[in-house]
Amino acid sequence: MSKEQRRAKHEKHLKQLQHQKLMKQQQKMKLAKEREKANLLETRRKENERNRVTKEREKAQRAVKHEQLMREQRKRTEEKKRVQAINQKKHVANSSEAQGHAIERRRCEVELSFDASTLGDTLREMLGKHGEIESMKPNIKGGLDIRFTTAKAARSLLRSKKDNMITAQVSFPVTPVVIKQHCLYYKPEAWIIDQDVLNATAEYFSSISQVQQVKKMRNAVLIVFEDEETRDQMVKRSSTSRWKILGRNIGPCEPGLPPAVNKRKPRAPPQKKKKKKGKSQANGRRVAA
């Protein structure tokens, strides 16, 4: 083997050694990277595990705290309901007592009906014995100005006075005051409430219970009984019975007083304002008025 061949073979061998050395270095670097990567993954896994355990512990603590708060809330709610129940009982008792006192006060009252037309007829009949009356007019003082047809009749009335006064006997209807707790009412539909309807209602209800009075109130027929128990029984019976007044069904009756009638007129729709027409000039242009 020549010298050149030995040198080429030696160089080739050196290259192979360098290549093997390089491969070993690369293998070491690769293994080092893999170990570093494995260590990093292990570190992350442990950190995630610690975070998971911490979160579960915090979640458990929050659950315990929430349960404690819910127990306190339930206790407060139960206490609030208990206090409300006690207050409700007190309110019902106070309301019943106040209502009883109000009913007793109303039992001590009577209603005196004053009819101006009846009073005028009574005065006209009483004073007519002195002479013919031409007119009777109310004056600004709240009294009556009476004009006879003759002066003789006026002098006759003045001579009959005693201490500047005359005595008149006037009759006024007296009825018990209406107690709403003892009342029920019905509203006739499409028929007028007149005296015949009131008389028929009084006759019908008096045949099935004890009625104190029957009257018209707020476009309804009001029936007043002696006590609240009787009223409640009648209201209950009206929902199942078909009561008829003058051959007409009155339907279920409502307790208490009829609602007030709103007499206010509805507002008229606003009127549209008419636009003012402009004045025309000679050249055809319009000028605002």
C-alpha cells in the first residue's frame, strides 16, 4: 500500500471518528432535551395537581360556607314568617275588634230622611188656611219667601204668630243607618230600578230571611240584614240559587256596598287647528297672514 493510500485511509478513518463523535454529541443533546422536557412535564403535572387539590379544597370550603349561610338564611326566613304570623293574628284580632266597635257605633245611629218637596207641601197645606198662596221661594238666608195672592192672607198669618214664631208638625222617615258588613247588593241589567223593584225585592227577601231595609244605591239594589252572619249565608245561597225578582234573574249577589259610580265625562279628543291661509300677491307669491 502506497503512502498516498495510507494517508487517504487515515483521513477517512479520522472522518469516521469525527462523525461518530458528532453523532454521540447529538445523541447526548437529544437525551438531555428529552430529560429536560420530561422534567418540565413532570413539574407541570405536579403544579396542576397542586392547583387541582387547592381548587377542590377552596371549593369544599366555599360549599361549607354556602351551606352555613343557607342555614342562617333559613333560620332568618323562619323567624320572619313566625313574626309575620304573629303580626297577622294581631292584625286580624285588632281588625275584628275595630270592626266590632264600628258596627256597635253604627247601631247607635239612625238616618233621618229630609224631603224638601214634602216639607213644602206640608207648609203649603198648613198656611193655605190663611189664604191662597201664589209662590214659595227659598231665600238667601236659607228660609222661604211666601207670597199670598192677597194682603189680607199675609196679615192673617202674621196675627197668628206667637213670639214671632209659628208651629208646624212635619213627619220625617227614620231608618237604621246602613252597616256595610250587613249588606249585599245586586245590579239589575237592562232594567230600571223603581219602587216596584224595591218593593218586590223587599217582599222576596223577607220571605226567606229577616230584612232590615231595601233601598237603591249607586245603580244597584241594596238589601240590609240584621247581622253579618245572615248576610254571609244569603251571599252563599245566591251563588247556587236562581233568585228572580219580577220574573227576572238577579244572579249572584255581592257583599258590602256597591262601588261608586264614576260620573266624570271622558275627555273629548283634541281638535285639530286649522291652518291659516296666506294672502296672495299680484305676482302669485303667497305671504303669511
